[in-house]
Amino acid sequence: MSDKKAKRGLGRGLSALMADLESVQTSVPEDGSEPAPKRSDMTLPIEKIVPNPDQPRRRFNEDALKELAESIREKGVIQPLIVRAGKKPGIYEIVAGERRWRASQIAQQHELPVIVRDFDDAEVLEIAIIENIQRADLTPIEEAMGYQQLMERFGHTQQKLSDALGKSRSHIANLMRLLQLPQSVQDMVTRGDLSAGHARALITSENPETLAAQVVKGGLSVRETEKLAAKPATASSPVAKDKPKGDKDADTRALEGDLSAAVGMAVSVEAKPGAENGQVVIRYKSFEELDEICRILSSA
């Protein structure tokens, strides 16, 4: 995708894209309970609808699809799909609603209600990522990767995502910190071997892969994992020999990460080991950032 395309998507505005998505993606469950049908533009033969080839989500829970298919057999498709004109005449590409399309195939539906929108490729990808983030069955790693894609591809900030998606900024920041972990530990979270809480405790540890294996094997709680991650490396460990004297512990590093994410600037927590007093240093790079610090402190 070109930068020009990405800027076009961003130029439309995240709020505008969310409005289009929420016009049909309401809080009504997809299982068909408490139906609140939305007005569709038309109905299309199901064979005239094709999935988005750039859909970032590749995994669809088969059991959940079968449950949705049963609901569709009984009540039909309550929420219209959002589609756009495809590359071939008479063919429409799914922008939002691929789960309903897949479940409708299982339910042997012949026509589906749709709302037609004129989106470019960047906007389609942006909406697909947003729709995936809102799915209830995402793993923490998948959700974090969705936020990362929105920030890297479209230039959104954590605050903008928080405002548009109704997620707290700390929730977004904490999940994105999981992507700092080695891939093997991320895989444990994806499989459900580790919870997001366990994984967060390992982020600033010197050997997260080794500790993750210990946590899984021992069935440790999150609090036990935090204590394990805070223990200094043994004297025989190469890491311990290279570790600078007075280096910060895992809890302090995690706190610095949370504060940095909250204010959008580098934050350092300075304290002597064992002392209860210290200082918090916020580093700004411009007068604009200094003004933002003043605004935050003034409104606190």
C-alpha cells in the first residue's frame, strides 16, 4: 500500500470511519438476540459478494460460526454487511461483516442485506482492523497488533484510538507493551498458556522466555509472577555480571512505561534502592510538549 493511499484513509478521519461502521455494528449481539434491524441499501445474491483479500484476520472460530449460522437460519441476517463495488462488474467486496457472510454460507442463505459505501483500499483496511479489534474472541496479542497496525499504517495516536474506540489509553498502552516480549512468549499468550497479566509482569525481566516457562510449569499467579520477575539474576548469570549497579527493578521500569504511555513523553522514576522518596522526571522535546505537560498538570 502506498503512503498516498494511507493518507487518504487518514484524511477521512477515524471518527467518520467509526460512524460508518457503527451505523450497522451496534451493541446488538451477532447471535440475533434483541433484534434491532438496520436499514440496508439493497439485498445481493450471496455469490455476488466476495471477502476482502487484504482482510488482516485469518482465523475464524468454526464453532462460533456454526452458532451464528443457526441464528441466521432462524432470524435471518439482522445487521447488514458493509460492502463496496468490486473490481469486476456486479461483484461487491466486503468491508465489514465477513463473519456474517461466512455463517450465511453455512446457513445456505441466498441473499444478504448490504449497505454500499465508497471506500478506498486504505479505508477498507482501516475499517477491517477496527472491526477485528472489536471482536470479543481476540487474544491480547491480536488486539495489540491491531492497535499497532492502526498507529503505524495510519498515524493514529493512542489517545485518538482511545477516544474513537472507547478503550482507555492505559488499556491500549498496556496491551501494546506485550509486543515487546519475545515471539515465543507472545505465542504462549496467544495459545492461552499465559494471561496478559502474567505476560506484562515479564516485560522488563532479563530472561522472559525462561521465566515464562517457569510460570506455566508452576501454575504461578500473576502476583507470584511479578515477584519472580523482580528477583535479581544470580551471580553466575552473564546478565547479572553485565547489569549496571543501581539498575532499576522490573516494577519501576513497568511504572515508567505506563507513565510514558499516559503522557506521551519519556518519563523516568528516580529513587535510591529501598528509599520511599525520589523524583519523577518528564523529558520534553519542544515547547509544545512543555505546554502539554502544563495542561495535564493544570487539569489534574
